[in-house]
Amino acid sequence: NAGVTQTPKFQVLKTGQSMTLQCAQDMNHNSMYWYRQDPGMGLRLIYYSASEGTTDKGEVPNGYNVSRLNKREFSLRLESAAPSQTSVYFCASSEAIGSYSNQPQHFGDGTRLSIL
Amino acid sequence: ILNVEQSPQSLHVQEGDSTNFTCSFPSSNFYALHWYRWETAKSPEALFVMTLNGDEKKKGRISATLNTKEGYSYLYIKGSQPEDSATYLCAFIVQGAQKLVFGQGTRLTINP
């Protein structure tokens, strides 16, 4: 059972470089999420996709873009990386959250990103 | 701005002791409350999803209660073991929303 798969697991970038973090889930979930985790800050939502074809901003969207490529895949792009984006990034998915489901979120193993 | 508060931020407990910690959330328009366990260098794993006032859920030595009218949930661990060392996150969602709001977590360390 793969669950939620994130790639890469680690990445070092220079300021100004761009990169895309990939996320795929094999549970046929409708909703997908990108979080960042910083010391003392807990999990902060960057963007989410409640269903295929929709994306919405979360708490900290600045400097990021997302693409819900299909139902399985939800990518996060840093167009011009900044040191403040050094963090651990988690992708998550759920059957649905809110009016239609009480199901928990399933998380990937995280991507540790360092911006020099 | 919806806010979730967890207390304490960190906790050290002797192996074999029982412990509990709190998650506080806005009580209006409540829909569901989630608890996750997050071990170091791993990803968060769901423990419970609770929706009804007075709900009580149990998984092994871990249990949780929910009071939606006053806006709090307790997580209890009975007879703590070293493998219980982790950060415990709660998150809640209001009616009609499509995303969780997470607390900052309670970091639990079990001393052998």
C-alpha cells in the first residue's frame, strides 16, 4: 500500500531557483493538501484541492503555485525559491473533508527542502 | 481567524504513568475534531475523528473525549510507554469548510 507518495525526499536549492514537489495518492481520494512544517509553527496549509479541477489558497500561499494534474496528483511549485521557504513540506489526501465526510487525512513522508 | 490551542506545548512523563492533554477550539459551527500522532522523522498518522458532543473514542491505551459546547477535547494515554513519545496534533473543521485547522501540537516524551 503506497498511500501518499512524495518526491523528492530531500532537496537543496539556491535562492532564485525553481522546483516542483510532486505528490501522488493511490486511495482514490477527492481532496489533497500541501502543508509546511516549521519549528514551533505546527502544520500550516499552503494550498488545497477539494476536488479534481479545483484549487484554493490556504494560510500561507505566497511564493507557491499548485496544479491538480488529475485525481491522483497534486504538485507544489516554487517559482523563485527564497530562504524563508526552507521547511519540511507534507502532502496529504482525504476522501473528503467537510460536508460529505468525516474521514481523516493521510500524509506523505514529507520533503525536506533547504534554500541557500 | 479560527484558532486551535493545544496545551501543554510539551510534556515529560515517566514510563507507566498516565497523562492527558487538551485541545481547545471555537465552539460555534463545529463539524469535526481530529487527533493525529506524529513521531519524529515520520508523517502524522490519524488517531481519531470525532463529531458528536460527548463522543469518546479509544484505541488501545489512548482515548479521547469531545465537548463541542465548550470547545475542548482531551486526549488520554494510560500507562505510558516509550513508543508513545511523539507530537500529538489536533485539528478541527467548521460546518461547510473544506480544510482542517491544526493546533501546534503537544510534544510528549516518555522517560524510561
